[in-house]
Amino acid sequence: MEGELSIIGNKYQIGKRIGGGSFGQIFEVIDTESQKHYAAKLEHISHKSPQVINEAKLLKSLGSSEGIPRVRWYGVQGRFNVMVMELLGKSLEELFNSCRRRFSIKTCLMLGLQFLELIEAIHKKDVIHRDIKPENYVMGINKKTHLVYMIDFGLSKRFRDRVTNLHIPFKENRNLVGTARYASINNHIGVEQSRRDDLESIGYVLIYFAKGNLPWQGNNPTNKHQKYHKIMETKLRTSVGELCRGLPQEFQNYINYCRNLSFNSNPDYEYLKGLFKTVAAKFQIGMDKIYDWSEDPKPKSKKLESRKVKRTKKKKSTLEVPETNQKSSSVVNTCNLGKWPEFKDVTKIRLELEKLKTRDKLEVTPDEKPSCTLF
Ligand SMILES: Nc1ncnc2c1ncn2[C@@H]1O[C@H](COP(=O)(O)OP(=O)(O)OP(=O)(O)O)[C@@H](O)[C@H]1O
Ligand SMILES: [Mg+2]
């Protein structure tokens, strides 16, 4: 790719490749005038569902907001659609791997609060992200190393008209858009996505970080359709209590709240943030932006360090072995659940969902004393 294209927009020199997904390849680029480093997302113009140019326009329309990458330049260059943007750091999936695929509850809460701030800001601009997953959150660099950024708006959509404020209409029989592992139940069953689906996915990402895996990971399907089917089935079968076992009660409340939101309701972000703040207060966790992967600013004595290692080891041994690191990739228009005979009858699924909601409600005991086993 570098051979065919070495300079973008007459001034950005292409450097090393820093990432890539199902849609684009990400390169570090250097502004030959200022010598500053940026990132460029390149997508071949023949891609069957091109999105980089739309992504750039959408990002521009979001304006400058903390935690949203700034776009410097976009356009067609040679045989590529290109977007030059702010250079950022490692993705949360990479950091999760470097932390042996388990984040402490403190890191989960600090991330959770930022995820909610970010998604609220994006929703305020009438946009839903539709592909919430650990690979699409990256940390900032230099003075912004403590800050989470939301990236990859390739599958995002406007859910509300900017002028009339009119919400998009409720639709069924839609294809799954996003990443099956973190997809909401409604996304699986073909309901048009809205704000509630982004929030439900955030919940799954946080549970994945806190527990090391999700119950619907690790099945060995023979094809993609079977895989999505299996994921949905397990998602429907797993009670919220089981999904959040070992975590503070507030995680269950979070999932139940999201699953009970109606299609066009305005989510109560403050309530959701409050859940995480409550956990922090109950367990006296200081939200100091020092994450599991951050370097300890005050090196402790050797004795203390070794004690910490021992404790960590013991804690890990009581938990299940983290599941294999399978890549979760985004999809669009590839899976229509309505085509599968077992899930043809959406009304039946709805009835099942209602039963599940009742079951999950019965499991919730809001006044429960703080109890959790994972931290
Ligand atoms: N501005 C950036 N700075 C640094 N790294 C980045 C930047 N943008 C993306 N990346 C890295 O590249 C990876 C892929 O980027 P992105 O998600 O935008 O591509 P994609 O092809 O749309 O991916 P997907 O498979 O999620 O659809 C990210 O997970 C991240 O690690
Ligand atoms: Mg991505």
C-alpha cells in the first residue's frame, strides 16, 4: 500500500502501519511542514461497503469534543479513500491483553464513566455509534494518556433529524450491524438500533473487562450465520444475574435498565453514571485515572511490590481461565436473522424476552449489601 501511495493531501508522508480492521488500514503519517505525527485511515476505493469518507464527514460534524478524534484532512487519494486524524494510543483490547485479560473493578468503573460521557456527547449530536467494542476505544497520547477516545464511526448513523428533532422510525427485520459479541438483543433480533443499543453494548464491554469473558464467547460454529445464531441464543438464555455473577449488583441494574428502555426513549445517563459512582463509593475506590496498565507514579518498596504480586496471583487462581483471544470483527448487512427458520417468528422471541425480563426482575434485589467476588 505504501508503495502505491507515499504522500497524502500533498503533505502527509506515510509511515508505519499501526492498525487495521475489517474496513481500513491505519498508518502513522507525518505532516512534512510541521513534522507533527497523525494517523491516516485508508480504504481501497473498490471496497464493497466503503465508509471512510462518510466517517470523516460524520466525525467533522461531531465537532471538537473531548475523546473524539479530530479530523485533519479527508478525500480520495490514488486508489484510496483517506482520512487523516489525530494520532492516538493503544486500544483497550490491546491494553486488556497486556493486563492478562482482566481489568480491576477500579479500571472498569473509570472506563465505564468515560464511556457514558462519550456516548452521551455523541447521542447529543444525534448520532448513534453502532459498533461499541474494546477495539474501538483507544487511549490518548502525550498529555491525554489518561483519556479514553471513541473511534471508528464507520457504522454510525443519525437517529434524529438535526432540524426537526424527529427520531428515526421503529423498524424490524434489519440486518445485524456492529459486532455480534457486544450486540444488544434487539440488534440480534433485527430491530433498528437506537440509543439504547449503544448503552447495552457498553454494559457487555464492561462485564467482559471485569470478568475476562462473556458467556457467549468460545462456541465453535462452522459458519458466520451459525456463530451469530449461537451468540444470540446464549445471550437470551443467560440470565442477567448469571451474566453479572461476582460483580456488584449495580452491573445487573445497568443491563436491566438498558434492556428495558424503549426504542426512542431518552436514556437517563446520569442514573447510569450514578450506578458506577455508587459502586466506587461503596468500595471506597478513588477515581484517580490510574489504570491497571498505568505506570505506578510512586514506586513502592520491593516488599510491598512482591506482596501485591502474590495477592494478584491468588485472586486470578480463583477465577475461570480467560477465554481465547478471538478477534471480534464488525459486520454490516451480512446476517439477517429473519432468514433462519428457528428465529423467523419475532413475536415468539418477544414473548420469550418478556419472560426473561420477568425472570431477571425477580433476581434483582436492590437493597442487597455490597457483595461481589471478583475484586
Ligand atoms: N487515530 C488513531 N490512532 C492510533 N491508532 C488508531 C487510530 N485509529 C484507529 N487506530 C487503530 O486501528 C484499529 C482499527 O481502526 P478502525 O477501528 O477505525 O478500523 P476498522 O477497519 O473500521 O475496524 P473494524 O474492524 O472495527 O471495523 C483500531 O482498533 C486502533 O487500534
Ligand atoms: Mg474498529
